[in-house]
Amino acid sequence: MPVPSPAGVRISGALLYGVAGLALLHAVVELIFTNTGLSVYRDAYNGDTGSGFGSLVTATLDICLAGFAAVLAVLNGHGRRNARLTTYVMGGLFLFCGGLGSLPDSFHGPSSSAGDSVFASITPAAYGLGTSLLHAVTLLAVLAALILLTLPSTTRYIEERQRPQYVYVPVPVPQPAADVPVQRHLDPHTGSIPAADPWAQPPAG
């Protein structure tokens, strides 16, 4: 019987799926604020009119992150040891390069004004707050998934999955052959068994 996955593995997989969804959502937001007229509000928040290329790179990395997270969630659910090791490496790089230490600096006000209207004053702050929250929740989800993969129950599950799984196949027992009746030749003229002469001499060999 297959070993059931513990709660830590299932929750970790759900968190990785959530990371994939959040990364895709963040990529969509970056693309919307890059390839449309809303780019002026992104530039007003960042204070850089040439930040469109950086947003495209960020969106591409988010799409790659979503794909990696989804694949690792599936493989970790099957108890693959290499998948857990890859999750540690990729997750650690994302946490350090993604910037847990610089996370508080992501929450700031718009660097410049995008206009005098209410919409122009609110949209840059809404963009900054939305992207910063998505980034923060993604980092926390990755951290929680890594912690759950280090639990002893997860280690035991992976070790059990790595062992050879034996499948019982019933082998049919041969039955003794039934007695085969002796076939006797009939006389082609009479249709009956010819009588044997008990006094006949056996043919010479």
C-alpha cells in the first residue's frame, strides 16, 4: 500500500501552489502597469521613468517562479528527495535575493506626483501597496513551505517513498492433470473394437 503523505507535505504543497498563483498575479500587475497608459503611475511610485524594462524582467521572473513552484509542489507530494533539496535551494535563493531584509523598504509613498486629480494621486500608492503586499505574502508563503519540509514527519515520508515498493502478485498453483481416457481404434468395417486373440503370437520385433 502507498504511504499516505503527512499534513506537513500537503500544506507545503498548497503553499507552493499559492506561491505560483501569487507570482502569476504579480506578473499580470506588472505587465498591466508597463504596457498600458498606467505606466505613468508606476513611474510616479518608483520615481524612475525608465522602470518599464525592470518591470518586464520582474514579470518574466515571476512567471518562471510560478512554474517552478507548481512543479516542485507536485514532486514534493510524491516524496521525491531531489525535489525537496531543489526546493531548499530555490527557496533560499528567492528569500535572500527576493529580499526579506529589504521588505520594509518596499512600503513607501509615491516618489513623485502623477497629476493633480484624485485618481492620479491614489493610483501610484495603490500600485505600490498592492505589489508590496503580493511580494510580502509570497515571501512568507515560501518561508512557511520550507519550514514544513524540514519536519521529521516529512523526512520519514520521503524515506518511506524512496524504499522499494513490493507488489504482491498471486501465482496460480498448477492443478494435477485429469486422467486422460485411453483411445482405442475402432474397426473401420464394423465400427466396433476388434476382438483380440489371446493365443496370438506377438509380432516378431
